Amino acid sequence: MKCEKINNCPFYQQKMPIDSGLGAIYRRNYCETDKTKCARFMVASTLGPSYVPIDLYPNMVDRAKQIISENSQG
């Protein structure tokens, strides 16, 4: 499930290049393979994009779950 935001994800625009090094690994593992495993996607799809901190890396699933838990109603 390739992520539709791959070309304009704020993480890659402001944090790291998507075509080399760690950015390329993240792109392959999260953006091009299974976006549902991406911490950024988890927060954005559950709470909305405004809840995604710029410093949330795709592999920070525990932090994503914490953000979701702290901001979910109910």
C-alpha cells in the first residue's frame, strides 16, 4: 500500500532527503511497502495531519500510539 503523500510528506521536505541514506530506507519500508506501519500515517489517519509532529519519524510507532491515546476522545 504505497502512500499517496510520498512526494510531499513534510517529514522528507524538512527532516531528511528521501532518495538517499536513512530516508531511502524509510521510503522503501514505509512509504512504498506498507504505509499503515508508518507512525506519521497512523497519527494523520486517526487524528488528522495537524497532530503529526514534524519530528515524528516513520518508525516511532510507540510515540504515535501515545499521541493518538492522548488526543483521542472517549
